[in-house]
Amino acid sequence: MMASADAGLTECDSAKLTLAGVDQDGAGGTSLHFVRVDNTGPICVLRERPSLESRDGKPIAAPPGLRLPIPADRVPAVLRTGDRAAIVFETYGSCLDERPQVIYTDVRLVFPDGRRIPLNEDVNATCGVRLGVWYWSFE
């Protein structure tokens, strides 16, 4: 749906979003983690950015901004029942400066309302993490 179609819609209820999967891609020390959720509730919009944490509840610093461009006409994610949204986080594991590695295990996506979705992903965040925005996904 077009981004302008979000006027008047309420934020999606995180309890109505089910994890559809996490795919990974990347090269040269950068990993892209594509987190996909399906909306089982009524039409809504995902505007609010989640955060990331490790299995032990430690927050993972993830400022906004990606190297991967997201098409503007898919942001924010306007979801009808059954539609899918995605968010991408990038991790940078190769700094080429001999620093100790920073590995987070069993990373979880944390919604602003506090709901957590385990992603069952370990990530190498030695050189940082960036978190994108929700976008409507046709995949």
C-alpha cells in the first residue's frame, strides 16, 4: 500500500504480529537480517521502531539508518489482515583492526509495548548494528 494510505490508522497491536521468518544475507563482514512478521489483526500501520536485545535482556545499541535502501512507497508499513511487514537490521562484524569480537546470542526484537519476539539468531556486532524501519513486504 502507498505510504499516504496510513492517515487515521492505528499502530498495529504487536500481539497480532506473528514471526514469519528471519533471512540473512550479506558479504564482506556486513550481515543483513530480514525479519518478517504477518498481521493477524485488523488493518493497521507499523510506524514505531522496535529495538533489539540479547538473550540475557541486554539492549543492543542499534541506531537508525541502513546501507540498504528501502523503497519510500512501502514506508510506513500499512497492513491488512494477512499482510506481511519486514524490518532489516545490519550487523558489521569485520572492522579489520584486531578488536575483540562482540557476539550477541538469541537476539530478540522488542516492540515499544514490551513484547519480545525471539529471532533465534546469533549476531556478530563487533563493529556495530543499525536498525531500519518497518516496511510493507510483498514477499
